[in-house]
Amino acid sequence: MRKMIIAGNWKMYKTIPDALNLIRTLKPKLIGEKEVEVIICPPFNALSPLAEILVDSPIKLGAQNMHWEEEGAFTGEISGKMLLTSRVSHVILGHSERRKFFCEDDEIINRKVRKALETGLIPILCIGESLEEREANQTLKVLENQLLQGLSGIEIKDPARLIIAYEPVWAIGTGRNATPAQAQEAHLFIRDLLNRRYETEIANNINILYGGSVKPANALELLRQPDVDGSLVGGASLKAEDFFQIIQAGKEVCN
Ligand code: 13P
């Protein structure tokens, strides 16, 4: 049985006071929450202040990126070891915005995934096709390349240590989500790839999240798909009420 995971990727939004405000609204609503695993991924400077408020909360913290080295002369970068000291448990890697604006390729992403695992962080590896690729019937090929290269040389002993996020680029921030059938098709394909790569026991227990214009109005039908094990939410995670409603949709699917 895979756990339902709802993660919020805040991207480059929210100052520390704004971040604290949102968490002060969300935290009391999730006291004792066990069914759904909730992860918040704020900008780096909000991680430590939020960690302090969240000590006694089931809400987990994720970062949005990290470097593949532990330390060194890499101006402007942050390492997994540094994230750990802010009580971060997860890290988003390979997001399409990192691939596009910061020229991250599959090899760099693979190094980061390796380092995250070595450091004890749970990588949320993002993969997804662009609109041109979908229209050229390249979706499955792109997913295969990104997944297999991202995980190249990486053995997984515990399925809870890795999360995959399917985020079609054309659905991110556009208001145009993948249909539940499109999401399920991609997720099942990813599941099959994981099965080729890892033992069945492992592959069938890795969470695959859907991301791309998830909102309260469409969360339930997406989360009901058998291989959609949660969601990586962008815009709708910036409002406590919307994000909470998506978490509620996740709970509904669990029951
Ligand atoms: P939106 O939910 O704003 O489309 O963003 C999705 C995303 O990129 C999450 O990582």
C-alpha cells in the first residue's frame, strides 16, 4: 500500500513573514494527520524558521534544489548536508524550471539524486514532456530517458527513499492540467519502467506524484487514478485553504 503524499512547491514565492503566516494557518488543521503525508517546499531562507514552528507537526519540509557536492567553492549553491541541518527531509530535483532556466541536464540531475540519497534526503525526481514533445508523440520516450538517466547507477533498497513526480511541462502554471486518463497512462508507464529497473516489491511501492495545475476542483479525480499516489502542487499550495482542500481530497481517496 503506497502512502498518499501531497507536496507544495512554493517556487520563488513568499517572504519569511508570508511563509510563517501560511504555516500558522495550515499547521492546526493537520494536527495528528497520519493518512496523508504533507510536505512543504519553501524557498531556502524560510526552511529554518518553518522547521522551528513545525517541530511538533507531521508536516515535513523539502528543499527545491541542492548541489551534488557536500561543500566547496560553488558560489550561490547549497548542499544536502546544509539542508539536513534545517531539518529538511525531502528535496525536489530535476524540476522543469531548473532544466529550462538553469540548464540542468539528466547527468547533473543524476548526480544530485545520488548525493541526496547518500546524504539521507528523499529526492523528488521530476520528469515530464513539453507540449511539442507530446504533440510529436514523444511523451513516453522523454519520460523513459529522463527517468532512466536520472536514476542511472542508483540502487534503491527502500521504496520510501525515492519519490517520482510526473509534471508535464505544458500543464505547469497554465491552468491546463493533464486529464486523469493522461496522468494515469504516464504514471503506469513510469511504474512499468521502475519495474524493469528494480525488484517488483520496490518498484510497486515507490510513490509517483502528479504535478501541473492541480487545484481543489480537479484534485480528487486525479488522485483517484490507481497509479497517482499524490500530487506536487505549485500555485495552489500558496494559499492555505486551497492546499488544505487538496490534502482533504487525498484523504478522501484513502478512505
Ligand atoms: P502549478 O501547480 O502551479 O501548475 O505548478 C506545478 C509545479 O511545477 C509543481 O512543482
